[in-house]
Amino acid sequence: MDNILDSVKRLHFVGIGGSGMCPMAELLMNKGYEISGSDMNESDTLDRVKDWGIPVFMGHSAGNIGDAEAVVYTAACRADNPELVAARERGVPTLERSVMLGMLTAKYPRLLAVSGTHGKTTTTSMLTQIFIEAGADPSAIIGGKLPLINSNCRVGGSDTIICEACEYVDTFLQLHPAVSLLLNIEPDHLDYFKTLENIVKSFRQFAMQTDRLLVVNAGNESVMKAVAGLNKEIVTFGLKEGCDYYPAELNEEPSACEDFTLMHRGRALGRVNLAVPGRHNMLNALAAAAAAHSLGIEAEKICSALEHFGGVHRRFEILGQFEGVTVADDFAHHPTELTAVLSSAMRMGYRQVWAVFQPHTYSRTYTFLNDFAKALSLPDHLVMTEILAVREENIYGIQTSDLAAKVPGSVWFQSFEEIAGYVMKEAQAGDLILTLGGGDIYKCANLIVERYQAKK
């Protein structure tokens, strides 16, 4: 397909405040395109868009598209959106967000794309921080806010762009990277993929679309199946010495954050003391290091940047400490992610851990019910919300009460207000309140923080 960015200059974004939309708008604006947009809700990202001087309409109306030569829309946008209807009536091309991302990234000679069921945002952030601190001046599109740049987007001056490659509904197949990272492949999004085999097939196609280098997790069987027999340059990372990049001399003292020597084919590259907790983050760091080192970034700068990396928005993000109680928030919404985060939390020395979990989609909750129960049995206390439907009808007959029945002592509530009241009443000095989920559970964390602050 021809790249529409070669023939147009005026683009209109429907839902421009979305976390996946505003970075593209910023990058395109800096490439000289005229951008306008619309949205239904005020937000921090929308404020950022307005600060750039981009005209933004609140609400959706046919007249909003003006003289745009192409209209970009989010996947959540309905087909009867008046701006999309107006564009179609006028013969103006309309492109879903992932299609535009493919066209935008094609403008960069070197696309580094980070894929995997878990860890994309953290690894993309780590890789971006390494390249920035090494003076490589990358552009970046990240799924969360990176504190180093206080944004989920960076406009760089080099030919490199770093971004996440999301597998859901095969959106990552719009990308043609120079370098792809395959962090892990596990069953997820089965409402679309149906089987793990289909997920592996999609990742294999993604790997085949990669031109220069594949950086893959040798410890993940499905990842290795996805790249088996491909005529590509492949670099491996993992926890074992047989990998190209692996950790050695791990600190044996009990600690939530890993401390290790970064190894490359038997040679020590340097010592890394991570500031983010969990064995899963050591794997993310190994992936980022493997990609950066393979592309010529100096080992000393890689190790230094990884030590400086302090996390990313909604990834074990500490929101504050109040009356001796620490409040944190995390995006984990799959059993594997929950196990990793909660295992780390339980090793951090808190008196007790209060996990506040929002189940995310009926299909995921139904499919992984027993796995969720096992993961959510790790903390001292479990508090839950009702299941967040997102895009689904409850054809499974699944309820939060079904999950609660498998985790003795757990409780659930209808509203964030009830949850905030409950955990603040029960939590004591030295405890951790950790909200978890891929939906809007962060609002509950913010509410808890606001209530603690109001008590001062």
C-alpha cells in the first residue's frame, strides 16, 4: 500500500487525546504536517496537544475535519462517528490508528519495535532511556509516561524511532521494523486469537517482517517456536549462560530489585543495579541491553542508563506514603503479570500487602480464572472491583464473586469509593496498598491518595 504521508499535508485526528494518538500527532507536527483533532474528554494528554498549538475541538461534529486530506481514528471510534461519516462522504481517506503508526514509522530508516505479551512499555522505556543517555537522539512512542522525558513521546533528530508493537487484533503487522524484540508469548487476547498457536503464527509473521535483527527471549518456548528456521540475524537473551546476553553474579541477599553482572557470550559488560523491582524487570533490562549493545551502544552507557531507570507510569508507580501507608499502582492485568508484581511486592519488606484488583474483560477472567486465583492468593489481602467489560458482553456468565470464591478472605465492592474507604480503614503503618489492572483502577489509587491528603 502506498504511504499516504507522501501525498498529504493536512491530517485530522479523531480522539487525539488518546495515549496512542497524541504521540503520532506530535511527531507528525514536527515533520511539518498540519494537524487538527477532536476528543470527548479533557485530559493531561489533550492539554499537551493544545500546548503545541494544535487546534482541538471538544465533541465530534462533521465540520471538525475542515479541509483535512486524511482522517486518523482510534480503534474505539464507532463507524457512525460524524467525523468519519463526513470524511467518507467527501472521499477523504480514513485510517485506523495502527495503520497510521505503520506509515509514520516507515518514515524512519531504523524502527526498533518491542513486542510481547508482557513488558512492552517497560522495555520500550528502558531502551529509549539507553539511547537518550548514550546521545543517540531517538524518537519514541511509549505506552506510558517515561519520567526522564515526562512524556510518552520523544521527537528526536536521528533516523531511529523506538516504539511498542502490540499484538492485539494483529495491529503489529502494520509495522516493518529494522529491529524487533520478542519478549515473551503467552495465551492472551483469546477473544481474538482463539488459540496460542494462532498467537505464535502472528508473532512469526511479525518476525518475518523484520529486516535486520531479532532480539528474542530464549527462555520462552513459544518465542523460539515463532522464530525457528527464519533466515534472520537472531540474538538471544535469558537467564541461562547459553544465551547471548544473560545475568551472572546475582546478589544473593533478599531484595525486590535485581543486582547482576550483564554478560555477553561469556564476557562481562558491566554491573547493573536495577531500581525497579522483580525478576521480570531483569529480563526486560536484558532485552533492552541486548538490542542496544547489538546496535553499537557502549556497554558502560547501557549499564548506567539501566541503573538510572526509575520505572514508568502505572508500572509499580509509587504514588506516595501517607500515615506510614505506601500507595502504589500497576498496570498488571494478566495472571503472569500479577504473579511477577505481587511476588516482588511481597519481598519488599512491607508489614502487609493490600492488593486492589480490577478484573479486565469477561473473556480473560473466565479463561484464566484458576490462574488469577493462584496469583491473587499471593498478597496478604485481596480487594476487588466488579469485572471491567471494556468491549465485551458477558456471554460467559462470569462474575467477580466467582474469582472471590477461589481466594479465601477476599472481598469485593461495587465502587471505588467503597474500596477506598475499606482499605484506608484497614491498612496500618508499614503496609502497602497496591492497585492493579489494565482499566481505570488507577482512579481508585488517585482517590485513596486524595483522601489521605485531605486528612492532613
